[in-house]
Amino acid sequence: MIDLLSSAQMKNLDRRTIDEFDLPARVLMETAGKGCADLILENYCDRLDGGVCVLCGSGNNGGDGAVIARWLHQYGYDVGILRVGKGRLSPETQANLELCRKLNISVENVAEDDDGLDLAAEYISGCSLTVDAVFGIGFKGRPEPWLDKFFRVVNTNSDFTVAVDIPSGLDADTGQLENAIFANATLCIESLKLGHILGCGSEVCGVLHTVPIGIPHTFYQDLERVKLFTQEDFLPPARYQASHKNDYGKVYVFGGVPGYTGASVLAANAALRAGAGYVFVLHRLELTGIYAIKLTEALSKAIPELPKSGIPGAKILTDMLADASAVLIGPGLGKDAYALKLLETVLKSVKAPLVVDADAINLLAENPDLCKHLKKPNILLTPHWGEFSRLAGLEKDSLATDCLTPLREFVARHKARVLLKSHYSVYHDAQRTWVNVSGNDGLATGGSGDVLAGIITSFLAQGLEIPEAAINASFLLGKTAEEVALRRDTASILPSDIIAGLFCHKDTGQ
């Protein structure tokens, strides 16, 4: 997996390298700038012949830009620099701009007025590649009014933009922005940052490249590390030629209420398609006919009800689940007294891996005393942002600004394991934080979460531990949506298309 660092962590790594290795900051800047120039030459050589415009701010990011300009000039390309902002230049940036002037590289100061915007538009539109080195990872908040206009000028006039470390205007810790330069590619200095992936990062950064600058790998060992899950990390449950259905576990899925039975059917079918040996749907007695029609490969069992209350007893449920390899509760479950009894019983008595999703999470939010069970090591919560905000007592919009902090606080408070779902997914427990970004808007359809819950439960039944089951299933769901999108427009993708597409392509582990 790939490290995702906060801005504070990256600054600390820089400082330690400078202090403990007695390595001048200008040497790191030179290494970063030359590495970026070489990477541009290697990957975007065809963009260089029409001229390069390097936008340099006053901080060290601007210094990196000046080094890039100098090396591209050395390689024989036409390069010019636009100096943006009135801030005091860092010593390293000042020195590198002076070197550029000595090499007769044009350095134009952009006035913070309409004439400056006109100059920038003319200069940028006359080049085939723009390098954004205005702000680095220290940027927070909203750009000043003139810079806000300047960013729009860049986005309107640049044919192809390469950002140095992070696109200017993008928060390196949250991926949030008020306005930013949108890059076609981003050259991440030393390591990816959280903001490259979270929030709007994936949309703003374009293609991500990493430029190593020589930070000792031992410095990473003491960091609280967030990891990006990639294709190379994908490892679904193993399959064996000499095996039978009992080797791949028994999944039990609780059925839904009238009108919402489709959710549990999707989950059951996904569990089968993801490799489970058996899948059982446990349903309300009144829905026997519905599930008899809807289920073909999955099996169904009606839940016996107590005569007086019409609600199943704890012992009945416990006995039915005795041979379960993994259990899923939540999709289409409902929130009535019957559903609450089911949830209370499985939280208390199930010892097999238990996935708590959808309506079961909403029941937890309405009955917070049940959250005491979340510390049990066999339980995984899989909320989307709306469900998690209700469960944690948050405003949903606040998660867009920062989802990691409230997720960490919730997990610490309840000693829980959570897969938080949005257009990216974050798995977090007391030991690890893993992020998955596979997928597309084809998953923005009711039922996609039920499919994911079914895949996770299937992987658990086949022997994966909770962290591995959650992140591998999340990756598989997203990767499958990407593969399905090669055959049909994302607007037309259904959850059943995702189920049918599981493991149909070698890149997802066939």
C-alpha cells in the first residue's frame, strides 16, 4: 500500500532530513525540481515543444518551479516564468530565480490587477504546458479575490497543466477547495498527501506521479500512517482445485421488510458471486412466498415467531445461526420492533464475523445503548456518510470537510471497526487506516451498498479477516464498476450489473 501523509507529517520529514542529515534545504529543492523536470520530460515530452510557462509563488513550491524551469531550459526547451504574488521570497526560491535570470530565462512579475490577469492569460495561452508552482501543501482556506480570478485564468487558458506537489488552492489534508487550479497531472514530492485522494483531490489532481527526494525510509516508521489500497494490494480469498462448497463458508443474510426485500436479495446474490459456498436468507414468515420467487441459487429460511408477540426469540435465532461462517444484517431490514429484536440478538450472541449495514446502523443511531456491543472484535460497521453522521451525531456536510477526524474519534470511543463509504471508502480500526478510491458514478444507485455488504460478508465467510475483507471487497466493487463502464454508460449501471461483473476481468483477481 502507498502512504498518504498529512501536510504536518511531510513538513516534519523535510525538517528531520535537513536537521539530522545536515542536508541543506536547497539540496532538497534541487532534488525535487530536477526530479519533476525529468518526470515531465519522460511522460509529457510531446507537450514541451510549444513552450512551457512556470507559475512560481513566493514559497518553496515556487522555488521548486524555478528549478524545474532551469532544468527544462537546460534540456533545450523554451521556458518562461510568471512570478505570482507579493509575498517575501524564501531564500532558496530567491536563489533559484536569480539562477534562472542568469540563464536568460524570462521572469515576469504578474501585477495583482486586471493587467496582470491579461498578461497571464496571454502568456499561458501561448504555451503548450503550464507548471503550477504557486502554492504548496501549506495552503488552507480560500484564495484571495485576485488569486481566485488568477486560478480561473489558468484553468481557462492552459492547454495542459502539471501541478508541483499539489494543485494550488487544494487543501493537502482534506482535499477541499473553494477554488483551485485543476491539473492534468500532479507531481507529488516524496509521497502522496491525504488531499490528493480525499475530498475533491482525485478530481483536481489528474494523473498522480511521485518524485522521491531522498527522505530516509526509517523516518516513516513512527508516523500514524494512512494507506492507499491499490491494484497490487488486491488479494481475494484463495480458491483451490480440490475443494467443495463447505470450504467456502456459509453466509447468513437477514431479509427485509415488505417493499425492501430486493436489498437482501442483492446482498445474497453478491455473496454467492463473490465465492461463498452457501448463502441463506433468513426472512419474516409473511415473506416466504416473495423469497421463494426471488431466490434461485441462494437458500431461504423463515424465522419462527413466538406465538404471542410475533417476534422471534433469542434462542431461536441463535440456534439458526449456529453454523454461520459470517452474518449480514441491515439491507432492507426495517426499523420496527421485529427488526430491533433481530439486531439486539445478533449483536449479543453471534460470534461469527458480523457485518452491520444500512437499517441496522440506523437502528443503532436510534438505540445508542446497543453501541456497547461494537467493541466485540467480530463486528464491522459499513455506513455511508448519511448513516455515519446519524450514528455519530454529526452534520453530514461536516464529513466533506474532514471525515478522518470524526471517524477516528468514533472508533476510539467505541473500539469499533468501520468501513466509511462515499465516492472513496475509508476502513479504520485501532491499528490501521486504509483508503480505497476505485469506482465511478455508476455506483451512485440504490442497492450498490447492499452488493458491497454481500461481498464483504462472503469474503469473511471464506476466511479473510475483517480489515482485509472490507478493503478488498470495497476495491472489487469499485474496480468492477470501472470494468462495467467500459461496456455501458455509467448512468445505466445497475447493482445487478455489478454482481454479474464480479471477477470477470483479470485485473480484479480472476
